[in-house]
Amino acid sequence: MSIYALKPKFQNLLRPLVRQLAAKGVTANQVTLIACLLSILLGVVLALFPTFSSLFFLIPIWLFLRMALNAIDGMLAREFNQKSRLGGYLNEITDVVSDAALYLPFAFVAPFDGIQISSIIWLAALSELCGTLGQVQGKTRRYDGPMGKSDRAFVFGVLGLIYAVNGSLHSLFWWVANIVIILLIATCIKRVKNGLAEVTE
């Protein structure tokens, strides 16, 4: 069960705001690019100042807002005739870039190390690639698996919050990162497996 399953209810809450944004001429691509740029900016600041643990309060706050912006750009595209080929590219590319920027600061926070966080960043990108390959085969974009984008946002949001409150992370969180890696591998496998099953139907 992934947090992604809650997306329809979240979208219903955002729909009045989306209507207002559309009426003001805001486009899906603008929302996508703004979310990515702000993610990069936050990631750079936190990577430069990883010992200022209180700054990591911004991680859960921004991850929630980013999730809302991701839902908003999709709704603008689908419900207000703003779908475009460029938008499709931007949606996938900016998600991977934003994830990398927001996960990177944790490479400088004990007990994590660069190899762990790099592995998570790489596998997160690979899982999104595996998801898009369904479309390459003429079928659906896959979002299944135990460690999708929303699930990763929850994990890193909690880690950021704990680090901000305590000023440090317990050594046991090193194992949490390893569990995330395992679940990301499982997510890649599940997306490929289910994508292949859909193709053969």
C-alpha cells in the first residue's frame, strides 16, 4: 500500500485553488518549474549548512507543499486543457531533479554516508524511469511499489523533522536508509513486472 493511493482525496481538497489559479492564467508548466527551482534552492542551502539542524524543519514543510504543487500542475494540465509534450518532459525530469536536490543534504548528516544517499538518489531516479517505461510500451505510467515518490517524501520529511527537533539522528537510522534502498529496488522490480504484465494483456 502506497501513500500515492491517497492522491485522489488530496486533489479534491486542492480543486478550488486550482480553479482560481487557472482563472488567473497560471499554467501547469509554470507551477512545475517553480516547484523544481525552489527544491534545488532548498537542497543547496541545506547541503551547505547541514550542521544547522533547525533548518531541516523546512524539509517536511516543503515536501508537503511540493506534493501539493505536483498535484496542482497535473490538475491544471488535465482539467484545463494545458497538456503538452513539453509538460510531459518537465513533469518527469523536474521530479527526479527535485528529489535529488532534497535528498542530497542528508549525505552530510550522521549516521548517513554519501554512498547510502547516492544509492537512494540513483534508485529513486531508476524507479521513476521504470514507471515511465510503461508509456514507452504504449500502456500506462506505473506508480505502484512500496517506495514511490509520496512514500519517499514521507520518509525524508520525518527524518528532517526528527533531525531538526533533536539536533542529531540515532545510529539506527542508518538501517532505515538501507531499508529504503531495499524498498526502492522492490519498487523498480514491481513497476517493471506489472508493466510487462500490462503489455501482454
